[in-house]
Amino acid sequence: MTGDRGKERRVQEAVRRHGRERAFAEAEHVISALLADPQVQQAGAQVEAAETELGTEVIRHANASDWPGVASIDSIAASGDDARRASIRRWCEQGLVLLAEDASGPLGYSVLEYTFFEQGFITMVMIAPTARRQGVGARLLKATEAACTSPKLFTSTNVSNHPMQLLLQRVGWSPVGLLYGLDEGDPELFYLCPGAQPRGLVEAEG
């Protein structure tokens, strides 16, 4: 009798498992059919067009084809700096760029790498001149923080770059170190994302 009960339970489990798999398959079929419906596709296109018309801002990962647009809002690349243009192209090709854009085009971008002691590091934050002082930088920092997969996230800026320092302070980043020797007479100030707690300010000379 015990063996019969065990067999019965196995049969019941198999039936339930089959029922779940069939339900998932049917749901997937329904969703696929719904998304393929021309009316649904048309409605989606209308929503997208309405968002574009309203100037809705989106932040997404840039792809390789985005690099010319990204370079166009980078003041150094736009001035004809080939090295910066090459860096932007490489960043986009490697999927390191988060791009903020609306109907008018690119508004700003950030670059997230993991080359700083295997922790996240924001190598670059650049906002288009026409989009500054509109909160784009703060939203990019928040989006980059959300995209970071390491326990800590850092960035740095020159001591002379007061706008970037004010932006970082406004979104809660903490200064954690000062590095001399990168740019003559203009030390690099390092910041830690508010998601991690600093252990104390560190000064170093390069």
C-alpha cells in the first residue's frame, strides 16, 4: 500500500507539473499573439510617438551605432579631438555608455567601467551644453548607480571642476580621496557613491 501511495503521489506531481508547463506555454502563445497583433503594434507606435512629441527623456545603454551622436554633445570630441572620439566609439562598442536622450536627440552620457580595483568607476559624465542645469546629470548618476554590479561605485573630478563637485554633492556622493600628479596643479578628487560608506579621506601622490 505504501508503494501504491508513493506511485500515486508521483503521478499527481507529474500531472500538476504538466499542467503548469501547459499553462506557461499557453500564456506565452497568447502574449506572442497579442504582441503580433497589428492593432497592438499600432497602439505602441502611437504611444512612442506621443512620448517623443512630449519630449520624454529616456536613459538607455548606447550601442555601437550611437557613437557619432554621443560625440556630437561631447565638447572635447566636438572640438576635433580624435583621441576623445576614438574613446567614445570604443565605449559605445563595448556597451559601457548610458545615454540620456529625448526627441531632440542626445542630452548627456556616462561611462561605467570596472577598472578601478574591480569596483565600478564612472569614467565620464558629459551633458550637452543645451541640456545643462535641467537635472540630466543627476538622473544619469542615479541610472549609472542602478546599473553598477559591484559593491562600490566611484568617480573622480578635478578640484577645479566646481560644477561636477556640486552635482556629486547634491546627489549625496562623498569625497574619499585626493590624488596629486595627474594634472599639474589640479589634483583629482575622488568620490564614493552614497550606497557605500567611506572609511576615511585618503591622500596620495602620483
